[in-house]
Amino acid sequence: MAVQRLYLDYAASAPACEASLAAERAYEQSDYGGANPNSLHTPGRDAFHVMEDARFTIARTLGMRPNEAVFTGSATEADNAALFGIVAAHTTAVEGRPHVVTSLVEHPAVGQAAKTLMSLGLADVTFVEPVRTGHVRAEDVARAMNDRTVLVSVIAANNETGAVNDIEQIAHAAHDRGALFHTDAVQLLGKAPIDLSSLPVDSASFAAHKIGGPKGIGLLFLRSGTPFRPFLSGGGQEGGRRSGTQNVCAMAGFAAALEATCASADMVEQECDRLRGLRDRLYEGLCTIDGVHRSVPCESGSLRYLPGITNVYVDGFESETLVLQFDLAGIAVSGGSACSTHSLEPSGALLSMGLTRDQALGSLRVSVGRYTTKNDIERCIAECRRIVSSPKM
């Protein structure tokens, strides 16, 4: 008898939603589905209208102007573009090398990009340590800044622990010293109401596949007037900010997924309340198992952590072993960021928070989403109890 599969890795990627799939099918089956949206002929103009409708929908939903939405090939590209593009625009604005402040709990799309800036001699970078809860404090960011700081980039919500940072306070700290502020908001999308018209951020990155949209499409919010030098050179698409023929089909899917997930603040809040209950039950159930511990002090009902992410560590186990054992039981979970799944090194984010190497090596992330039920949570807890209690080979 085949094992019934259970997907609990939404933080890596959410299952495609029907609205997104329908929008993509409609575009692919249209007379203009294969046209270049930059062509002047009728199929090209029709594709262009679909692209701009998607841009308008996303802009309206997230509270930005349509011309502030730059489509990219992924959120990784959007993060890289923000760091390289903003730093490049400031190369002559300060004496000496521009200075960037970021944190040790960033997604690799920001963390590795910052290290590349340093290795190429394009910027000096200071990495701020989080506190034990996994959060980055505005006062620590402020202390790390200097007269050459042109950009601060701090993640809105961590992809491993779910720690939600106070990006408004951090952004104000950056602006008080004359620096711009960027945030990787990938995990926040669909897990909190977002209104960029009122958030004091200069740029932000998003990904469609975290909310059930297609993979291979991201978005860079670039507030009007933000100094920026294009990351890619070419035909000058996306208002000259991201060259390359646009993936209109994926854009249509992104817009449809966003409408289905985030059409209103009430819709987002209701789903967050449901997911928060599942997260709390997961922590409660998992941590009654001998040897299983919370990686972060996420208490019941906490708003300081994402509603969909649970992170624990298991004594005497390595993440890879746990993930494979769960997989044999038909449950998809993660040992951390899916972008570094094949790394045997412990999570740098967890180490920077104060976990020991052994604890970080034994971390387990369970992330839930729109199709997760209470029964799914109980099954996960029961399988974890069986796995941890089984004699080790």
C-alpha cells in the first residue's frame, strides 16, 4: 500500500494554487501566448496588456505604484539587484568605498550577495548579529552604521526560524543616518498584510512560488526616486531596470496567486490566525517528545514569529537523517533553508543566535500553509515521536 504523502515544507515552496494554474493555462492557450510583449504587432501588444494588467494587480494589492514593480526571474535575483544596483548608484556619493549593513540571519540571496560585494571590492559590509530570539534589533543596526553607509538590508521574516523583524523601526534607523533600506520580504508575503505605501522601505523582494504562484518569477519593489543602477544590461525592459524578455505567463500566474491569497487584509489575517493555531499545536506536540526542543522561544499566539513556521532541534539526530526518516513516512519537511539543503554545514543563522553546532545540525523546520489541516499536524507529531523513539542504527 502506497504511503499517503503529506507536504509540510511551505516555507520552501507552496503547492501551486488553482487560480495561478488557470491564469497560466489561459495565457498559454491564447493566440498571443508565444508572443514577445515588446513587439509592435497585435499578438505582442496583447501580451503586453496581459503583462501590464498583472503589474497593476500586484501593485494595487501590495500598495505600490505600477512603475515601482520590477519583474525578475526570482527573488534571489531581486535581492541581488537591490544590493548591487543601489550600491553601484552610490559609488561616487561617499568618500571611499560605500558601506552596507546587513545581518547574519539573512537568506543567502542577501548574505552571499553582500559577501560578493566585499570580495569584488565594491563595498565594505558589516554583518549584525541577532539576539537569542533570532531577531535583529534596530539599535544594533544603528551602531553598525557609519558615515559611508548607503544601504541597510535586513530580512522581514527569517525563512528558518520565522522570526519577524521590526522592519519599520530598522528602516527609520537607516533613514536617520541617510541610508536606504531594503528588505527581503519573501516569507512575509501572504503571512501578514503588506502595504508598501505606508512602509518606510526603499526596496523589497518577493517571490511568487511562496504563495502558490509559479517558480521562476520574482518581484523587486523599487520606490520611485531610489538611486539604482541596472543589475543586467541588454534591451532595457522593465523601465531599463531589468533587461531580458519578460515571462508574461508567469507574471499572470503571480498576479492570480496574489489575488487568491492576499486580496484583502482580512483574508490574510484570517488565514494567519488559522496557521498560528497549527504552529502552536506543532510546538506543543513536538516539544513533549523527549529530546525535542524549540530553536526559538516562540510561545503560543506569538506575533513575533511567522504563523506558518515551526523550528525545533532534536538531540542525537542530524537534520538530514530526520528529513529522510520523515520522507520515508510520507511527510515532506526540511532541515532549514531549501537553498542549502545539500550542505553538511550547520545553519549560520542558528549558530549566530547562540545554538551550539550540534543543536544547529539537528534542526528541523516544519512549515504549513493553505492546504494543511489539524489532522496533518497530529500525523506529523506522531511520526516524529516514532522516529525519535526508534533505536538508532
